[in-house]
Amino acid sequence: MMEPRGNYVIVGVFVFVLGAVAVGMVLWLGKSDYRGAYD
């Protein structure tokens, strides 16, 4: 069994990376979508 602290670190890093990727994709897709719609 892993230590709770190690588990929290892994989950925290995973959630942080997942959130960063999600935000980046939303911004990138939104930027390209808006350029295509308003250009």
C-alpha cells in the first residue's frame, strides 16, 4: 500500500496536468473557432 501523502501528490499532479491540458485545449480551440467565425 502506498502512503497517503504519496497518493495525494500523484492525484494532485494528475488533476493539475489534466486541468492545464483542458484549459489549453479550450483556449486553443476557442481561439481558432473565433478566428474562423469572425475573420
